[in-house]
Amino acid sequence: MVKLVETIAKSLVDDPDAVEVKEVEGKQAVVIELRVAPNDMGKVIGKQGRIAKALRTVVKAAATKANKKVVVEIVQ
């Protein structure tokens, strides 16, 4: 899942070297934290959060196929 989020995020931003993806194992779900450069935050979130929602949908579909629960968080 980390590679999936990293690949998608790097293709969206202007500064792909600043993209950091970290996986945190929780009790009920796996949390994937996505960090990007402050200038690229809007590109990852999108207008009215559409790109972030699409990213979460793709990851959720991949997680369902692997019988896991995954949450994607975009953090600063």
C-alpha cells in the first residue's frame, strides 16, 4: 500500500523528492501518513478534496482485495 500511495503522490506533485509515506500499524487498521512539500499540499488535496478522496478510494479498493483496513492521512 505504501508503494501505491507513494507512486500516485509523486505523479501529482511538483517536488517528488519531498514526498514521504509512512505506515503506522494500529489496533484496528493500518494508517498511511502522506507528507508532501507545503507548496504541493493543494495538488494532493485538490478542489473540495476530490483528489484526496480519489486517492483514498483507490487505496481502500486495494486494501479490500488484501483483506485489510487502511486509512490514508495527509499530514503536514
